[in-house]
Amino acid sequence: MNTHTNILVVGSGGREHAIAKALSKNPQTRIFAVMNRMNPGIAELAYKVLIASETDPEVVKKFCIEHQIQFACIGPEAPLETGVVDALTAAGVKCVGPAKMAARIETDKSFCRNLMKKYNIPGLPEYHIFHSGTDAEAFLKTTTKEYAIKPSGLTGGKGVRIMGEHLTHEEACRYVHELKGNVVIEERLIGEEFTLQAFVDGTHLVPMPLVQDHKRAFEGDVGPNTGGMGSYTLPDHRFPFVTEEDYNSAFAIMKQTIASLAAEGTPYVGILYGQFMNTAQGPMVIEFNARFGDPEAMNVLSLLTSDFSTLVQAITTGTLDKAEVSFAKKATVCKYLVPEGYPDNPVSGGKLIPGPDNKALCYYASVVREGEFLVTQSSRTMAYVGIGDTLEEAERIAEEAASAVQGPVRHRSDIGTREVLEKRISHMKEIR
Ligand code: AMP
Ligand code: GLY
């Protein structure tokens, strides 16, 4: 008799390695993986791997049927958008990840903003949707205010430009013509960003520790936006620049968003990622993602002390309210190593030699194993997560591991330092 629970992980990045690692702690779980590219970390943990298009619903479905897979965790947004969850659900596989219609909360920014408006959900910035660059430009010409300019569809976090930060008024008028599809123009929010992720079973939400990501490529938050260079959490799972009231408002916004999706007939099951700007007036929604953040998943899943495989079952059977969910009261610091030249001209094919044994957890991302070497690809390479009783300890562990790697990669040495945290705190004091 098969006493295993077969769980599929879709995706090949650091986030998916963290998901697979969390699942692997349950000896009853048998991990399967569908990935675009062989992630050496996932490959080590998986019982069976299929290298194929993660976004092809038929391919993923066929693999599930062949291997009697009962549950699936969808890592990235792309398979959500192409309907992988819809196909798997039809085949009887229970998915952590929303169906295509509910995933629009991330994949269609116009849908997200209109939903928040329709249901009167707080935290909605002033926004305007335009169907052409000409209309968007005409609007910008009527105002001197600063706005965030966003393509409505998926961009891997790299299509957003902020006036006053990346763009002058004149450049913004030109930029809107470069974008395909609808353009969303939103009030520029000033404050400190934080991420709140939650497990969602359609009705109930269970929050995870707050995380702060670092989008900019270089130390001191300068340079182009990236998928995220690294992130940290604190032992109390909160931040000193987010008050209890801010936190409660953010969580309430997420609950209302889930209730609205259910009211629309598109119930949401999976992970909801809320990106907030904590402003003078409280938290405002920058965006929602329909999945774990990458790198944020590596922080929170490294802290999860309850069994993730059991949680997967609770999420997909609507029983999260009865589930036991706990996270270690420790700090985490995650630092991504990225190829030199990332994000604009990443050097692939670089050979890496990891440093001596260390206390950090290592998650592989866009990297392949070739004999004794790890070889860089064109995206974020691998991440180290330090865990400690204090932020300082966690940072030191991650920094030591990241800086010991030899080869054409770099990382941000400032992520998780006390200095950066103090900067966030004083910025928040300034605007409040
Ligand atoms: P997104 O892809 O929507 O997460 O945007 C990428 C980054 O742009 C965010 O992490 C923020 O730093 C910034 N951003 C997005 N929207 C706004 C906004 N309305 N005001 C200020 N910054 C923003
Ligand atoms: N780290 C941001 C994201 O996953 O979208």
C-alpha cells in the first residue's frame, strides 16, 4: 500500500527550492517537480523530476496523472496565468495556487484596482487606467503630480517606473507609449515598503512573518529594479516602522480582498502576497501577488516550524482555521547572489566555487551543476539564508556565506544590516 502523499512543485527558482525543502521535512511526502530548468536543489529532494514547460497546463496535468499526484504547489505567477491550476483541478489535483480568474489579482493590475474600488477596500491609491499611450500621455499633460506608471500585465517586477525616481515628467510621457496593453497610472506613494504573506484556503487567512525585500540592484537602494536582491525578517515577525494598527489594517485589507474574490465567484486558494507602502496615512496596497515572494519565501519557509505538507492539505481543503501554523521567533536574512551584470546584462556560464562549510541555508535558483562546479545562468543564481536570535547574527551568517563564494557573482552586502533597518525607522519617523 502506498502510504506516501505525492506533492508536485511547479517552478525552478529559489522560492521553489524553499517550498520543496519545507515539504521534504515530512517523511511521508514524496516530492515531484516540473521545472523549466534543472534546479540542483529541487532535483536532490525530488522523487521524480520533469524538465518541461512549467506553463503548459496539459504537460503538467499529464505528469500529475501519470504519477498519481494528489497536491500541487505552484511557485511562480506564469503558470497561474496560463491556467495550470484550472487544468490540475479538473484532473482532481488539489492546488496551492489560485485558478486563472482569481490569479488576476496579480496578473491584471487593472482588475486588482477595480476590485478594490468596487468593494471599497481601504489602501487603494488614486489610479487611472488607459487603453492607449496617447490617452495616458494626454492625462499626464494635465497634471504636475508624480505618478507610478505600470503596465497592467505581468512584467517580472521590472516594468514599473516611478516619476521623481526613475522618470521625469517628460520621460513619463514617452514611456507610456513603450508599454503594451493597458497602462495603470497611480499616485506615487511615499513611505516604507513591507510584505505580508498569508496562507489562504478560500475563506480563512493565516499570516506569515513580515518581510522586507530589496528591489534595487545595488547597495543603498540604487540602480535598476530586480526581482529582489534579498530580504529579512525580525524575531517578533514585525518591523519597528509598522505599528500594530498598521499591521492590523494591512491584514484587514487582505481579508477583504479574499472576501471580494469569493463574492465575485472566483474564490482564492493559495498564498496571497500583499506588498504595502506604509505611508503617513497607513498602509496602501502597491500590489498583490498570487504566490509566495521570491526571495521572501526563503525567509518565511525557513522559519516555519509546523509541517508544510499538512498545511498544503489544510489550504486545499478549506480547513486552515483548524491548522497549526507556527514560525520560529528568530531573525532571518536572505542574500541573493546574482551574475555580474544582472539585471541588464547578466553574464551566464560563470563557474562558482562555494566557500567552506557554513551555518547558512543555501537555496539554488538560476544555476546548474556541471561536475564540481555550479554554473550561472542569466537570472538570480542562489541565495543564502542566515537564521539567528538577532538580526545581526542572521546577517553575519548570510554575509559570510555569500561573500565566500568565488566566481563572477555579486550580492548586496547591506541587506539585513542594522544600519539599513535604522534608516527605515528614521524615514518612517520623518514622514509621520
Ligand atoms: P510592483 O511591480 O508593482 O511591485 O512595483 C515595483 C516597485 O515599484 C515596488 O516594489 C515599489 O518600490 C515601486 N512602486 C510601485 N507602485 C508604486 C507607487 N504607487 N508609488 C511608489 N512606488 C511604487
Ligand atoms: N520579491 C518580489 C516578488 O516576488 O514579487
